[in-house]
Amino acid sequence: MRIATWNVNSIRTRQSHLLGWLNSAAPDAVGLQETKVEDSLFPRDVLEAAGYRCAISGQKSYNGVALLSREPIEDVRIGFSALLPGDSEAENLGEQRRVISGWIDGVRLLNLYVPNGSEVGSEKYQYKLAWLNCLRRYLDVQRQQGEALCMVGDFNIGLEDRDLHNPSRLSGGIMASELEREALQACLGDDLRDAFRLFEPDSGHWSWWDYRSAAWDRDRGWRIDHLYLDEELQQRALRCIIHKEERGREKPSDHAPVSIDLSDELPDADSGDELW
DNA sequence: ATGACTAGGTCACCTAGA
């Protein structure tokens, strides 16, 4: 099973890029962020024609998340409120469409578009911290459900210095400040692991390159698009790929897709004698 | 170099992104 995440920066502008990439990378399930379109205008027809079912939570101009899947998407949950009924902050944060999850082929796929935060100390930064704190409460409930969990998205956080092209200049600033890193780390607990780091310890691997400053040509990027796996799914992880070539196309999104491959079945500890 | 580029909405530049 191949699961991917991609901030497309407008699904309508990126529609042909997306269709081409779905065809070549053939993911089974995808979390999209920044669709930037209200649900009635979401290009559901062309995606269904390409073989993907859609679960969407969008809004005009900003934000917007979606799930695509070849297999049925069951038990779709939109917003934090779906697992935090009566939580007024969860309800308020739900005005921005940034959270969607679905049950796909035995996996709870949770797709997130974490707020950017603008500038450390700003009102938007406080919103980002409050949002991450709400995510922590949401995950507390999610964990109680006992479902296999894969949490993907644009986290807008370089969690460690090796995820930044210039840590000496960028560390401590927006997307790399101590408080937001701690807030995300608190969400991860001791069970959720960054799939990319299961395979690659080195720096120099990015998923986002600023449109400005010729960041792509200079390969000055950040690794802010992540897939997190719970302990059960970590056992099934085979590889994690950043589809960097998508950032090099004409009129690209500023983010590249990232995918993981999961083996079809868990290694079975009780039957290790078949092959040996 | 407190910038740079891109997308959406609305209609000339503004907000927002990260």
C-alpha cells in the first residue's frame, strides 16, 4: 500500500500535475492540502475518472484538505470536533479547513494542514500553537480508538535542524521555533515516528522550496511534509520517497509529494520457521 | 537584502503562504 501527502497549492491550478503524478506514482491513498476550493467546485469528476474516490473539506481561497483513495474511504471525520465534541476551541479552529481523516484499507489516514504561523510571537503564531495543542487532545482520543494510524500532511515545521537547509540562520524562526517543535513533539508522543527518518538520517532532503530567492535552483529547502506511523505501521514500512521531480516542473506547487510504501501484512512473529 | 514568487479574489492591488 502506497500512501502519499502533497500540498498542491490550489488543486484547480495543479489539476494536470496531480493527474500526471497519480498516473506515474500510482499511490493507493493521498492526503492533499491547500486545495483552496469550496467543495462544490472540487474537481471530483476528473479524479474519480482517474480511479480515485474523494473525501473533501474545502473552503474558498484558503486552506482545504482532501483524501483520495483507490479503495473505499469509510468513516470520514472532518475537523477536530469529530473526535472532540463539546470542545469549543476545536469548534472554533474548525472554521479553517485543515483536518480530515478516513478509514482506508485497514488504516486510519489522518491528513493535516498545520497553520504556518507567519512570524514567531504573532497572532498567527499563537493560533498555530493553539492548533497543535488541540491536535494533541485529538490524538489522545484517536489513540483510544485502537486503529492503525498514519498521520500525514504539511506540518509547516522543520522538526529538527537537519530538516532545514540553513539551520544556523533559520533555527528559532517560524517553522523551526522551540515552542512549535515541542508542541508537535508532544503530539507524536513515544509511538508516532516520522517514516522518512526510519530510512534516512542525513540532512539535505527537502519537501518544500520557497518560490522566492531561486530557492529551487539553489536547492535551499525545508522538510516540512511528513508521514507519521504508529508502532504497528512502522513494522510494515518499506520505503519513503520524496518525489522531488514534481517541484521541477512548469508552474509547480512549492511542495513535492512524499510517499511511503507499506507491506501488505504485518511480519508474523509466531511463524518464523516457514522460510528458514 | 525586513526582498524575492505564486494563487485567489476581485478588478487594482490586497491577503496569505512559509
